[in-house]
Amino acid sequence: MTRARKELGSWGEEQAKQYLIKEYGYKLLNQNWRNRAGEIDLIMLDRDTLVFIEVRTKSSITYGTSIESLTPQKKNKLKRMASHYIQYKNCWEREIRFDFIAIDKLQNETKITYIKEIII
């Protein structure tokens, strides 16, 4: 991954985090939680619901939009990672949800699309 792409991804995750805190009142639990199987961008609380959030940021639509980049493989990986997190944190009793934030930063215009309860 190039440095510019990594910086764009970090910028997008920060935008998403601030958006969810400001607009929805979510509480951040973890950002970029990792284990050997991969990474979860944001883990937040929406009241009592544990929310696993995938953030996709793009600065070009040459290879599709941010929304189009959420593949079935990425969804499966998110589900596996959430299972690892729940086991690691021993939080089986919590209700969980998977959300998605697409950020398209095109020509100095930023569009944020928030999708709750993506189908996993």
C-alpha cells in the first residue's frame, strides 16, 4: 500500500469517527483493532449495541465508488474479525451490528454515506 493511500485511509477513518460521534452520539471503543487475522476500522457503542464499522475511502472512481468496494470477501472478513473481538473481550451478551461508511473525496468535495446494518 502506498503512503498516499494509507494517509487517505487514515484520514477517512478519522472523518468517519468524528461524524459518528458528532451526528449520532456513538462512543468509540477501538480504532484499528488488529489481530493476526486482520483489522476492524472502528468499534463503537450505539447505546448498548456494539457496532463494527468498515470505512472505505476513495479519491477516484476509476475502479468504482467506495460503496462498490465492499465485497462479499470483505464482509466475511469483518464477520470473522468481529467474532475474534467478541471472544477476546468476552462480550457475548451485547447486541451487535455491522455498519459501513463510504467516503468519496473527489475534487475537494467529500461525500459521506452511512449505511446501518449491512447484510453480512
